[in-house]
Amino acid sequence: MSDVVVSARGLTKEFVRDEYRVLALDGADIEIERGDFVALMGPSGSGKSTLLHLTAAMDRPTSGTITVLGHELTKLSERQIARWRNIHIGFIFQNFNLIPVLTALENVELPLKLTHLKKGERYQHAVTALGLVGLGDRMNHYPRQLSGGQEQRVAIARAIVTDPDLLLCDEPTGNLDSKSASDVLDLLSMLNTEYGKTVVMVTHDPHAAHYATKVRHLEKGKLLPEGQVPEDWKL
């Protein structure tokens, strides 16, 4: 299997709002290798979340190509994309996206309901994932009974319960205090180094980016070459 997990060439995404054309991503070229922990940095509106969503096939590019885990996403049907995403992608949102009427265990188990696993197997997988993120003693708690940091760890458990190849994180610490943010970043780093997960994380926080092994900057829809930072970048 190729060591290149993500390969994008000339990736462009335009949005049309009323009569205005918004170029969210402009001709991005990127390669991400297996085992990388990549931070995509840039201010709001720079295109970093657009690039992440295209990588997860949550949106389609206007032009260009993107191949993820050997699949050229633009050639897949919506049904194929849904199945591919559930098998290969774990997505972590800034706002957790937990279902409030479900327990932590039930939230984590949700992606497994799209698999052929039996009920007992789904339960064991969910328990294992919650234990891995340090919440084995909170599995019967509802989101309202958890702190923000605990909610995000439940969301990470949900993202890893299918053992995906690629973890995509959209500002995973954006709604957390500094201690909870560090706990979440430590967990992502552990998943990368000890479990070999390839991680792509969108962030505007230099502290969060320090956990990554590679950092790429976006500016006004342009993905800057590796090693280049915006001229007005301040550490």
C-alpha cells in the first residue's frame, strides 16, 4: 500500500453567493504520508476547513483532483462516498456534535451501526474506544453531564471506534479551556505516535500546531509551499 494517504493537485473550490463568487481554495497541491500529523494553519476564511472537508469528501471540488487512500474522490458516487467515509475517515468537530439524548457509549457506538458487527461486538468496540480516551467510567453519562473536554474526548472515541485510517480534526480545541485543550492534543498525539493514525488538524493556534509533525499555512485560499509562512505571521 502506498505511503501517500492524501494527494491533491490543483484543488479548487468556489462558492457562489448571490452574484458574488468566493474562491475558498485556489489550486492547492498537497501530499500527506501515512503516519503524518499535519496542522493546517491560517486565519478564518483562509481555506483550511474547506481543504479538510474536501479531504473527507464532505464537499466536492470545483476543479482539480484529490485522491485519498487510493480513491479519487471526484469519481465516487454519493453512496460510495458514504461507505468509504465510514470505513476510512474519523472526523472530529469543534462543536463535538454529540447527540444529547444518547449516552457517551451510545454516541460512540453510532458509526458501528452502519457496519455488519453484532450488538455485542459494537458494545465491546465502543467500550474499548472510551477506555482509550480515558472515559471508561463515564460511558453511561449524557453529554450534559460531561465537561467540554470530556465531550470532545467522547467525540474522539466516536471518530476512532471504526479504526479509521485517517483522523480529520476541525479546530478540535477551539471551544476548550487550556487544560482540556492540552489533554485533547496529548490524546491526538498519542493516537498518532502509538497507534500510527494519520492526523490532519485545522487550527489557528500556534500552541496546538506544535503537536504536529508538519505544518502547512493557508492564506486567502492559497496553500503556501511547505516551510513557507505568511509575511505577517507572528509567533
